[in-house]
Amino acid sequence: MVGDASQTIYSFTGATPDHLLDFRARHPRATVVKLVRDYRSTPQVVHLANGLLSQARGRAADHRLELALQARGPTVTPE
């Protein structure tokens, strides 16, 4: 499953991020991999986003982005 509980945009239809937030409880043997590298944004955008996230509370406070060079292939960070 791929998803971001902070970006569930269909709440107007009654959808909730519960299936993402409860994933570990329902699938305790699953490996969770966070994708934290940003391949599309400029360094300035990533720096600004991390500055805002550093002031966040709750789940958002746990997020940080890494800037990836275009020449690199995708990598994942196991949790």
C-alpha cells in the first residue's frame, strides 16, 4: 500500500486516513518504508518545506524531506 495520511484529499466524500494510520496494527509483520527523497523540487523549496515542518506539531512534526540529485536513482529508507 502507498499513501500519505496527511494528504487524504477525499474527506468530502467521507473517506478517512484510518486505513493508513492503522496499517501497522492490522499488518504487524509488514515492512514500512518511508519515501523521503524529493526528486522534483528545487533546493529552495525543500529547505522552505523543512523549515515549516520543523515548526509543526503532531504527525507532521515527524516529516522531513531530503533533496535528491536528478542523476541518482530512487532510494528508500526503512523505518
